[in-house]
Amino acid sequence: MYFQFQYMQLSSFIALKTDLPAAGIANTIRLINEDCTIPFISRYRKELTGNMDEVQIGDIVKFKQLFEALEKRKSTILKTLREQEVLTDELKSKIEATGDLTSLEDLYLPFKRNRKTKAEKARNNGLEPLAKIVISQKAGFLNSIAARYINDQVTDTKSALEGSRHIISEWINERQSIRNKLRWHLNKFARIQTKVIKTKAEDEKALKFQNYFQWEEELSSCPSHRLLAILRAEREGFIRVKIEIEHERVLKEIKQKVIHSQNECADQIELAIEDAYKRLLFPSLSNEVLHETTEKADDKSIQVFAKNLRQLLLGAPLGEKRILAIDPGYRSGCKLVCLNAQGGLEYNENIYPHAPQNDRKGAMRKISSLVDAYKIQAIAIGNGTASRETEALIRKMHFNKDIEVFVVNEAGASIYSASKIARDEFPDYDVTVRGAVSIGRRLADPLAELVKIDPKSIGVGQYQHDVDQNKLKQSLEAVVESCVNTIGVNLNTASVSLLKHVSGIGEKTAHHIVEYRKENGPFSSRQDIRKVTGLGPKAFEQSAGFLRIKNPENPLDDSAVHPESYPIVEQMAKDENKTVSELIGNKTVLVKIDLRKYCSEDTGLPTLKDIIKELEKPGVDPREKARIFTFDQNINTIEDLREGQLLPGIINNITNFGCFVDLGIKENGLIHISNLSDTFVKDVNEIVSLHQQIIVKVLEVDRERKRIQLSLHKNQ
């Protein structure tokens, strides 16, 4: 009964926070408790959720965790109060009814006793009765009253009254109404102020923060990226940060709230209020509001990173092509690798077309011979050092057939090449080979390759190292999981790094799948994975719909139709006098099927519509195909840039304040949010997307600081 009550409380809590339908929330909670994943629930349990998407289900998970943390804290507090023998029915009711941690901690605050506080010391000296007399505001001749409390620890009336004020200060600090009043002022009127530490003003590392050497603005309107930059500057020891409000105004309001007499007690209470405000209330609550504002900034920064990561992971794949990948370099040469259509390494070698060797002819002969020998269909060039020179070399070459040439963002490739994953994949090759392989594989399938790299190393974030790392990790893992399951995974070619993100599988089972595949050969059907060690019925249920078998015996195994729905498809085919193979792709027949005939208690129209959609184009990759892009061949360094130039570029990072553009040179250009459109832009993602090919106008070039200001050319 108790658990049922808590379950109802949880559902009500989430409903208040999300505005989602109660039935959908309740069913989703039940599915989560049954160890169902977000991708599985959103894709295959639409009838139960009311067709909720991954974001809505993710919100339910988030608020479920918040509720559970709140309930756990309530339980701890109630236990402590019982042990202290101070828990009244009224206090218990207030605690149980509290819907947030801040209010809960305010309720608990009066019962948190710290023996080291001034108030506790005064209590130990027997001054609490005097404090009660003063706070009553009914007594006169306080010196005479205070004299009664002189003892070995309290030497005179002055000390007695001072001790009583410390106790009163604590009471004022603990009053929820006063704390909420100050919170209101801080949330509405607080200003953040910064000041440079004089001894650090000339520090070279401090120059990037010079905008904040003397800065002030309203805390509530401080953009997330600016707040995180300010806090980083403080953390690195270049500036001091403080929060300010109109102290006198707040003090006046508190005094009006507490003082209701004009006798000697009022004078003592006024001093106690000022002490409480300066020593307890303001330091604590200004830190609280700054912490809360920082959390919001963290959340916004994480959202930006998550959006960028999703776009990056779902970037356009070239597909299964034979690729020559080049990791360019000068002195050390360019590393060449030849990959088969499945991304397997077939050959590697170094060429030295650039300074100091300048063996251009030898490099071109080698590339030409490899293209012919390995039947290369595309060339991938990393966008790092010597990229432009290498691209120019390749484009001057004439091949016996059309060869597509791509410049690939290699951010994080060095991280992968030195990782355990890379060492396990290529134990007999060094980091240069592994890095080149990664570049080629990124062109073939960005998702399959980028899942091997810590998202923070991919270079598409905003202050990702400054935000709450646990929150960031959870958010990015959710994005990776969503992307992997949106696309689906080839069960017979997928790496452990890819498989572990499939709904219901995890890293341990992913290893078991790959080991089984090595020992027994490729899987012929989805049902075969039931033979894998550690993959039980629940894991099969959660994962099967996201796994693909190419050229299977049952054509549904290469689709997003879940095995639990195979009987429905078979019945549809039978009713139409077709085989399942004949039904797949037959749009003429599919559009005529009356889905209501196939509705049941477990399967409704949302699922049936998904099935029909999938049968029309089974296993189709929703991603766009990779497109060739060429930078301006006359722009090789920042020195070549001039104001007013129109140039092609690729967006390689998006932040709250604008987007960064790759112009084919070492330095990225910035399109500030104000230069994205002639009208107000609230969200950069409304105008541009990651990896979008655009035309930009050069507004300003600061060669000394290596900064390029751009605007989005209007005729896109």
C-alpha cells in the first residue's frame, strides 16, 4: 500500500514538472522500472506512453531521479529529527509535503547544530533564555536582566547581550520567510561584479579574460557562456567575483518584518539582524543563487554540446566505399592507408610531398598506383597540418576513373589513435596508422567511428570542461545512445564501441557478441543472438529492433520492425496473398491495408503506422549522403584574408553566442549571433547546423590575436 502511495506521489510530482498526461507518465515509470530503455520505450511502446518522444521520456527519467533523491533526503532528515526527539506532527507534515530540496533544507536548518558556531557557544554559556526575553520585545532594563546571566564564561552584561544576539542572529537566519525574501531580491536584482587581481593583470594567460578585468551586469541576464568564462577566470586566479544587491533596502525590509517595538529589545534585535545578514544570510544565499545560476549555465552549455554532438554523430556518411585516407604532415610526411568497403585496413605507407623533402612526383605516383591497385572510390584528407597543400596536390591529379575527394574533420583522431580501443583494433600498428584509419572511417560512417572517442575530445562543445562533469557525461551518453539506435547497427560488422550503445546491450554483452561472431561466423538472423552468453530475454527484447542483418533469410531482420511484430506482418502478407518479401517495398499494396484489422490490446495504430512506414523502405539510413566541398583555393593562411571577401566555409562548432566556421586555414572564423541574420536570433541552431556548407563574408581580421569575424552571406 505504501509503495502504491509513493508511486502515485511520483506520478503527480512528474506531472507537475512536465505537464505530460498522467496515464503516459504512469506507464512510462512502470516500463523504466522494468529496465526498459528510452529508445525502446519511445520506438516500440507508443501505445503505453501516448506517443511520447525520447525527450519527453528523458524528462520523466530525470524527474523520477529528482523525486527519489528528494524522498531519500526526507527519510534521512526525518530519522535524524526522531533521534533528536524534536519531530512534531506539524513538522513531519511540512517535510513530507515539501516539493524541492531548497525548501526541505530550510525546514531542517534550525535543527542542524554545529558546536563551533557563536550561537551554540552562547547556548552552552546559558544565554538562550536571555535571547528569548530579547526576541519577545516586551522587556525593559535589559542590563539588569542581562546581569543575571553573568557566570564564569560570561564576564559582564555586554558579553551576555552579545551572546544573546548571536542566538537571535541564528534564529533570523533560520526563518524561512526571511530567507525567501532575500532569495527573491537576489534572483531579481543581484549583480555580478568582477575585478582583476592586480598582480595578474599583465599575465599573458590572463589576456583572454581581459574583458572581465572590470565587469558588472545583472546576474539574471548574464549569458551562460559569459558566466562560465567569468567563473573560469576566477578559478584560474585572474579575477575576483562578487555578488551585490541593495543591502540597505533588504535590511530595511527584514527589520520591518521582525521588529515591532521601540524599546531596548528593538535596538538589540536590529544589531542581531545586521549581524545575521552580513555573517550568515547574505554569504549563504548569494552563494546559493550563484550556484543555481551556474547550474542553469551548465545546463545550457550541455544542451549546446548535446545538439552539436547529435548533428556530428548523424553527419552524412559516404557509405561502404573503398577509401584512401591521408593524414597530412610536413616533415614526418603524409600517412596513407587503404581501406576496404567495410573499413578494414589493407595497406599503409608514408609519402613526402611537402617541405622539406618536396617529393611531389613520387607522392603522386604512389597515390595513383594505390588508387588503381586497391580500386579506390574516394579519398579522405584530414583537415589538420598540411591539409590544404595535400588537397591541392590531390586535385591536380588525373585518375582513370572519377574519384571523390573529401576533407574530413580529424578532431579527436589523435585521442582515438592512442586509446585502448585503437590498440585493441590495431595492435601491430603505430598511432600514425591508427589516426589515418580513423579519418577514412569517419568519412564512411561518422557515427560508427566517433562513438570510439570521448565526446569531450571531438571539439564541438562550449566550456565543456567547466560544467558539471557527471551531468555532461549523462547527457552525452544519452545522445550517443539515441543516435546509435536511431540509425540501427549492422550486427555482423559493428564494433564493441558501437554495439555497447545499442538499447539493452552494454559493454560486457557487446564483447560477448563480437567474441561469438569471431568463433561462429556472422549471424544469419536476429534470433541467433539469443545464443550469446549473457544476452537474456530482456536484453533481446530491448535490442533486437535496433540490430540489422544484411541479406538475411527473413527480410524483416534488416528492418526496424521488432521481432515481436513479425506475426502481424506475416498476417498482413497472407491477407494480401503475398509473401513478406513481396510485401516489403510494395507501396501500392501497403497503402491499401486497413490497419484497424490488426489492432489488438498490445498493438495500436501508432505501432502499426510505424510498421507500414518501415515496410515501405526497410533499413533505409535516414542520414544524408556525404557531399564534396571545396575551400577557396586562394586562401591558405590568415594573411590571405581581406575585409569584404565572400568565402565558402563549413560550420564546425555551434555555441550560444554564434558559430565557428572552418575556412580551410588554421584559424576558425566566428559568426557572432548578431551577424547571422538581419533580424533577432534567439537560437543559433534555428539558422545554421553543424557541418553545414555556407558562404560567409569577412567582416574583420585581427591577425595579432588570430581572430576572424564573419557574417553569414544572405544569398545562401
